[in-house]
Amino acid sequence: MVSLGDTLKIEKLSPVTPGQAAYAVGDAVTFDKVLVVDNGKDTTIGMPYIAGAKVSANIQKIDRAKKVVVIKYKAKSNYFKKRGHRQPFFEVKITKLA
């Protein structure tokens, strides 16, 4: 759920077409698959999406989350594996609800 001016972290977006350049900070992003719209008086629920509803946002930051460490260990069998993972994300600011 978002409202105008919100800043939130979302999964990294892949380019729409294979030849398109990757997203950069300051790029505008439009989300057109909107499930629910609530303006305070009326609530519209999509089946599955609402036609014509769009949310526009600007990319504020592209980064990776804190490291998650995964350890696999079996006692008495000399088995120990330690791996780390940092999930990429985009921080976006909502600029327009239509």
C-alpha cells in the first residue's frame, strides 16, 4: 500500500526489453498492475488488475541489503560450508497516483 510521497524498498527491476539499458538513479518507473485503489470514499478492487490505474515513482537509490549468512554444518563428518548473500533492491519515491 502506497500513498503520494512515500519512500519504499522494492525488488530490483529487470529491464522491460532485453536490449534496454539497466535502470539508474533518477529514472522514472511506472507500475501499471494495480490491485486496489482507495481514495478515502470509494474502494475499487481489480479483477485481477484495475484498468487505467498507474503509480509513478522515481528511483532514489540502488543498493544491496545487509548480508545474510548461510551456514551448513554436519557434526563429525568434516562438513562445513559458509555462504553469504546480499539481495539487491531499489529505493523508490512515489511521485504520482493516477
